[in-house]
Amino acid sequence: MSKKSVSPAASPDLPFTKPALSLAGRHSQQQIVAFVAGKRNAPVAVTVASLIDSAFDEIQSLAWEMREAFDCTPENLQNSEVGQRREEAADSLENLLDCPEIFPWLDGIETKFTYRRTRSRRDRAYEAVCMLRTSAEAIRVRIVELQCYADDLLSTAEELDCVEFPGMYG
């Protein structure tokens, strides 16, 4: 998984502001451009592939943070309720890190997504949930479209197969 973050050197034509630069570490170019344009709650056109990638990047970040939080918990507190909850959260997130293959054709499916400027781990996890749900729904819509297209092709093939071609001489 690769971060699609933006830095001023990478895109000098973008009107970066100090708050936008602070976003560059873990946000995509679409998110930063929407933030700079003052459209924090405006839907942005994204591909399903980039949305899935962003969701798993966030899961990876959250898993690392929770593992770090547990590892930095003093040993005498690691067995406490808070320590155990941190470890369980880290384990759960780490179990989710196996990103399904992002097929090249997913780059051809566009959808809209509203990025929010989230800070808490719970909010960031929820945004990743929304990214995955939006991606799944866009894929389902495409599947229905492809099924209808396949049905049309099969219908045409059936009709073509029934056409009789009489001979030229009787």
C-alpha cells in the first residue's frame, strides 16, 4: 500500500496553507485539495482502487498506533483493562491488514466520497469503514451494469444464432 500524499515540492501549483501542509502526512491529494478549497464536506470524485488503498492505509496506521500504545504501556499496566483493550484493538486491526488484491479494473470505477478531517482513532476508523462501504457499493452497481450488458450480449447472440441463411441456388 502506498501513501498518495502530497508535498509542496511534489505539487507547487497547489495553493497550500499551513493547515493543509499538516494534512499531507496521511491524506490523499484529493483530500488536501478539497480541504484547501474549503470543501471539507464536499464529495470528491475518486476511483474505487484509491479509496480501498486509502482505507487500508488508515487501517495500517491505526494498527501501528495501537500496537505502539500497547507496547509503550508500562508492563505492570499491560494486564489492566486498558492495557488489554489496547492489545485487543491492535490485534484486531493487525488481522485486517491483508488487503484484498486491488485489481487494475478498479481504477476504472469512479465514485464520490466525502472526506472529513478526522483526528480521533474512532473517527478515522469510521472513515475507513465508509471508504470500504462506498467502494463495495460502487462495485455492486458496476456488477449489475455488467450483468445487464452480459444479458444483452447473450440475447443478441441467441438472436444471431437463430438467423437462417438460405442458399443462393434454391
